[in-house]
Amino acid sequence: MAGEFHAPSLNDFFPPAVLFEGTPFELDRLMLIRILMSVVLVAVMYAAFRRPQLVPRGLQNVAESGLVFVKEQICDEVLGKESGKKFFPLIASIFFTVLFLNISGVIPGLNISSNARIGMPLVLAVVAYLTFNYVGIKKYGFLKYMRSSIVVPNVPPALHVLLIPIEFISTFVLRPFTLTVRLMANMLAGHIMLVLFFSATQFFLFDAVSWMKVFSPFSLLAGFGFTLFELLVVFLQAYVFALLTAVYIGLAQHADSH
């Protein structure tokens, strides 16, 4: 008899505890991957810049290329050179954190991104949220910043009843919400699709009735193809998260030109 196909589910993102079960420091597989990739990120950056050369080579060249990309294509492009330099450390940290935590989703043996669970995307979104609000409040003061952010100038007074709640929700509720959900949902969906294709390949090869084995090469090719697509998504999600953080900081800096 043919075996039964088990489709991927959300249980993948809530595995049993591995260490410190039942304590506030409980660690499951996803948390261990998050810690591992954070350590890898620190180790890569340390190795790249431990003994920097005037003419970068090898790992230093790769790391510098990534930093230059963030500086020129995100910070300078969105915030300008002066503000871009000021916020470069934060935006670069967000970019590389998202990138490294995402990339574990396509590493054999890890096969899941810890950004597919809401905790880390939420933390990063809160950091971005606190930053752009701090920037706006510091520049304008709390009341002027709030007024500039939610009051649309040059519209009939009656429309303020409609527009002020919309602007408030858009600026102070939807921004952190969409940052969080966009990252989490994309990585969650990517993991489920990869597991679907490769588990289907295993099912067709080893558990399905003989005539269904013909489908295994197609599911395998689809899995490899989607892995390449997921590599693009890994980078794009890091780019979009860092870019939107810079955009929100820029909007807070110029809240009075709403």
C-alpha cells in the first residue's frame, strides 16, 4: 500500500523545546537557529574587518561591497549623505540581521528562517518604529510632530474628521504592522513551499504507488527552482525592510512638509 503524504504545517514553526524547557529562557530549534545565525553574522564581520586592508580582498571585499550597497543604495539615496551617514549603523545592522536570519531557510540542515515566526520581525519593527518617532519628536517636539504627521494641510476643515484618523493609523499603526507581517509572511510562505516540493519528491519516490513515481523529477526540479527564487526573496526582504526603515526616518525628519 502507498504511504500517506504529510503536507507541511505551521507546527514547523513551533517545535518542542530543546533546552531550558518550562523556563523564561526556553530554547527550541528555531531559537537555536536564530542564535546560530546571529553568531555567524558577528563572526563573518569580525573576520572580514579584523585586519582590514587598504585594497580589500576575499571576505573583506564581500563585506565591504554589502556595506557600500546599504550606504549608497539605501542610506544616501533615501536620507541624503549627511543623515545617511548618521543612520547608516542602524540601517546596516537591520539589513544584515534580516539577511542572515533569512538565509538559514535555504541552508541544508537548518531549512527554516527564524524570521518566519513573529518574534524577530516584531523586534526589528519596534526598533524602526521607535527610531523614526524619536527622530521626529526630537526635531519638532511631540505636539508639532504629531500634528505634522496626521494633519493634512490645505484641505477643507470638514475632511479632517476623516483624514486625521486615517493618517494616524497609517503612520503609527500600519507602519510597524506591515514591516512585521511582510517579513514574517514571506519567509513563512517560502518555507512551506520548499517543504511542500521536497516532501512531495520524497513521497513520490519512496511512498507513492509505482505509477506516481514519474512525478518525482518534476517536484524535485520545482523545489530547486523555488530555492533559487527564495534566495532572491531572502535578499529582497532584507532590502525592503532596511529601505522602509530609512524612508520612515526620512518622513519623520520632514514631517512638516506633509
